[in-house]
Amino acid sequence: MTYLGIDVGGTKVALQTDSGDGGTQPRTAVFSWPRTSSVADDLEALARNVRALLDDIPQPVEAVGVAMPATVDPAGRVTTWPGRPSWTGLDLRAALHSLFPRSSVLWADDGDLAALAEADEANCQDVVYLGVGTGIGGGIVLDGRPCPGTARGSCEVGHVIVDLAGPLCDCGRRGCVQAVASGPATLRRAGRLRGEPVSFAVLTEGLRQERDWAVTVVGGSCDALAVALVNLNELVHPALALIGGGFADGLPGFADMVASRAHALARSGHPVAPVRAAALGGLSSLRGAVLLARGAHPG
């Protein structure tokens, strides 16, 4: 029996097979989208790379799990995806079933699936996960299942408002945690403070050397994430909070900084869940897609 996980990104796609029993070494592949913006070209590239990955595998693909960054309505239609705008309006359900006519096909938000995978890796049933990168993704897992569940939309952790007077978010509101604490937002603040553009490498080195400007800028992002985590703790009472994503993973002590700020905001008698760095790095959404295919979350 073969399962297939697909992690769809704005610039590239990752694929991974799984035998379901651990007896066969998984196959993995990564490819970049065509430079054109045509959804037809994208789907053809996906089909071609899937065929190459599955070539000479004798078992049929039982189920396919897809991690999607796009907003998909309950009917399976893409309503918005800034990263690949040509996908807007695509009947994702029909497109995927056309690619995999003999397989069960499930999809979910990539942040929700990353949270599911991180919860599985941590062996914890109740987890809040924040992925800090180009944006802020993540999700909530309660009793081992994504919350609120794919039928009611994804968990938009990045658009929790943490500062009504904060910077403008790309969603049109002010003060979303994504507008304050994402990688680009943090680097923009660093550039304003220093009076010149700041790269991720320069910020990392400044934080490592405990330069005042770097500590101040990163601390502001950690404050925003801590506020979001405390609010989520009050609502769902997770057993564990995890901080991941490429931007967070690359900054020394980042998760610990968020943890100290979150615990400082706890009210008496209501401690905040332990906060630590996530374990899977850039593989979390792909691992979640495989779990989705295997039926860890049947949808």
C-alpha cells in the first residue's frame, strides 16, 4: 500500500511516498513551479513529477494528502492565493481527482498540517504551533485533530490581532501578528532602526552578539508572538506550544525568548503552556500531508 504526501508552496512543491508500515524507504522529490503563471502549466508539472516519483512502484496509491497554502472554500474551489494568483477560481477538488482518479484525495491548510505533524512528532494531543517565516502560519491540534477542522476553514493564527495601532497587514487590517512578527516585518523594522537595509544574516549575527538594535527588534516580534500564544492559551488550553518556521529556526534562542515573554504575561493561577522550538523544520507541512493521506485526519 502506498500513500503520497504533497506540500504545495508558492515557488516549489515537495513530494513524499509512504508505505504505511515503515517497511519501504520513502521516496521524496522537490520541484519548482514553471515560471509562467498558468494554472494548466502548474498542474501539468505536478502530474509529470508525480509520475516520475511513482515510476515502477507496483502498488497503487491508496490516498493522497495535499498541504495547501491557498484559501479553499468548502466546495473545493480556490478563493485566493497571492503566491499563485492564476489558481484563483480553480476547482481544486476536480483537478486533484483528475490527477489521481483511483485514489482518495484529501487536502488541508499547510499550517494546520504542519501543526498536526509537529504534534505527532512531540507525541502530544493538544498543541498550538506557530510557524514564523515569510508570513505567520500554524495551527491548533486538540485531541490529536486540527481545530477547527477543514470543513470550517483553516486556523488563521497569523491574523490574530495583537496591536490595534500596529503596522498594516496584507489582509488590510492593522496589527495582525503576521504584520508584526513575520520575517519580512522584523527585517523592515531592523532596517528602519539602523537606517539601512538589514539582511537575515546581519540580523542573526547582531542577535548572536547581543547588539542592542537586534535584541530590540527581535524582542518586539517575540512580544507579538507571546501575546498571540497567551490569547490562544486562554481559549484552548494546549498542553504545549511550539515555535517553528524558517525565520524562527535561524535565530539563536528565538523560541526561548518567546517563552519567557509568554510566561511573563500569564495571569495568576493560569500558567501558559510550555513553549519550545518545533522539531521538524521545513518538513512539517510535508509530514502533515503524509499523515493526512494515511488517515490521521480523514477530513
